[in-house]
Amino acid sequence: MAVNGVRQLVQGQRPNWNGLLLSPANARKLADQLAQMRGAAMKVGQLMSMDSGTMLPPEFAQILARLRSEAEPMPPSQLKKVLTQYWGPQWLQQFASFDVRPIAAASIGQVHRAKTKDGRELALKIQYPGIRKSIDSDVDNIAMLIKMSGLLPKGLDIASLLDQAKQQLHDEAQYQREGQYLQHFGRLLADNNHFQVPVLYGDLTTPDILAMSYVSGHPIEALASAPQAERDRVVGLLIQLLLFELFDFQLMQTDPNFANYKYNPETKQVVLLDFGATRALCPTLVKQFRRLLNSGLENDKDAILDSMHEIGYCDDTILPHHQTALLNLFDLILSPFRHDAAFDFSDGMFAAQVRDAAMALGKDGDFWHIPPVETLFLHRKFGGIYLLANKLGARVNVRQLVTPYGE
């Protein structure tokens, strides 16, 4: 039944979820199964849960939403085994307190609060055993299901995409690597009072344990009840951070999971929590995106099309009418950048227009083109920030933020 729903999506139809799998009981069952599977399978559910009602019914997205911060936690005996493996049998002696109940449990690990005897308040991210070993098989199994569904044409080669997906998940599972990026972003944003990055504690960090300072805050979605001005300010900050990452740092945290952000109402800061999906960006690609942005600001369709070819969204194999449809889609997506006023991210008409244009391409069985894999990770971040802005009902003058980055 799930395959039928995916097929309807690809064919440009809004699925009849009630007829497929969406009774509340089935939705809860699906969420429970994904939570138990963890790893790559759970990440699929997390991405589904970020939908704000455009494709999924609200009740389905609400049930899946807990996948953004909840998975089936490790039993205490398994947790103790992991900690003993890395910290030794006397590991508890260095702590004044250690809460064995996780404060969050997500796709590849769970988070515990603790306090060391030297006074450090910690958030400890502890990886589920066997995650790294299961990544390749998880991705292969998901790919097999997609191929068996008949959704992809026989000639479409997704091998490079699958390889990149595996590599990305392996990177996210390397907690010492994440710790390095945590420190790096802390340095990059050290003089920016709008953001707070936890402090890494390297003496307690291992391949499967990430030790950092505990930073208090509310879930970023809680801002939905904040005054309009504060919602607008915070979303503006997140868009600014996205621009910093793309054009200034050339280093992007590409996971848009809402649980990766918190909001501190006392300091008015956005807390950045997860850097496992950080990717260094190719300088050439950054220049190409800058040209695409500038073309959009100037409303130069010929230049937009040139940039699309340059980046790899189009090539010589694409039929002229498909190229025109792609150009119109990009022109629509870039239109808020030309609007020198606050753009209302809660505008359902804009989202529907983008969805309909994208679905029209997806509905055409003759159009199958995968852009460069690196752009797909950027799309994931762009889309995640848009969905968060939509959920918060923010109104932001996007043109003012992006204009300094035009050539």
C-alpha cells in the first residue's frame, strides 16, 4: 500500500492516504516501526515528518513528528555496555550525576544529561550499537524496494546517488568527525551573538560518544506561538546562517531536521545542535550558485538557464519542453528573491505553485534527470529551512538578505 502511495506522489497526485495507510492506528504503527529500525530507514520517516501539510495530511505528519527527536531507546544494559567499552568499567566514578533516561533519541543515537565531578554540565550523544555496520545494507534494502516498486525507469542509474547516501550516513555516524565540525562552527560563529554552539569536551568524546556542553532551550517549533516579530527575526537569522554557510564558510550542515535547532527565550539565541551532516562545498559550485542567485535577482531568464546548465540541472539530453518547464520552475522558486518586501512563508498559494510545477515534471514519464549529487544535499537544507519558515508563519524580506551575495 505504501508503494501505491509513493507511485501516486510521483505521478503528480495527492495520495488518498485514508485509502492507503492513513488510519491513525496505521500511522502510529509506521512511526513505531521506523523508530525501532533506526538508521537510514528512520531518516526516511524524519524527512516525511517535516512536511507541513502540503503533501501529507496534518494528522499523519503529527504522528511522524516524534521521529525527529524520538527513537526506540537503548535498554540500560546496552547503554552500560557502550559506555564501559569506551570509558572503562569505572566510568561512573567521574560523574556527579548521570541520567540513564535519554532526553532525546533519534535515528543513530540518543542523548543523555550528565554532570562531571569537576562541574561540567554535559549532553552526551551515544550511538546505537551496530549502526555503522547496518548503513550499507539499510540503503541497499531501501533502494531495492524503490526498484521493485517500478517507480524508476530501467535505464536510470542511481548507483552514484546511493554511494553518496551511504557515505553521508557513514560520516554522520563518525562522532569524532562531528566533534571537529562542532568546534569549527563554534569558532566561525564566535563573534555572532545570535547563535549558540555547544562546547566540545574532547576528553570524553569517542567514535560512538559525543560529549558537549548542555545548552538549554525550547524546540524551535515552539516559536509558532511567539509574536510575529520574533518569528520573523529568528527565521531571518536562519536564512542568514544558510547564506553564511553557502557563500562565506563554504561549509554546510545539510541536515534540516527541526530537532537540530533550539530556541533560548532568555538569550533570544538560536542553539545549533547537530553537525554530523556537515559537508565542505566545492568552490566552483559555490560560484555557480552565486551566479544563479544573481540571475534570479535580475530576473534574467537566459542567465538563469545558463546557470542551470552550468550546475548540472540541465544537459544536452533534456528535451526542449522539459528544459522550459525546469526554467519556469526555477524562475518561480527564485521569485521571492526579487520581491523587495516581506515574503509570507505561510502563503499556501506559492507552495502549491511550486509543488504543481514540480509534480508536472515528475508526472512526465519521459523526464528522468538526476542533478549532481552535491546539489541534492543543498536542496535538502534549502527545503528544510523553507518548511520551518512555513511552519512558523514567518514573514521575511528575503531580497534584503540575499542581495549582498549577488555578483
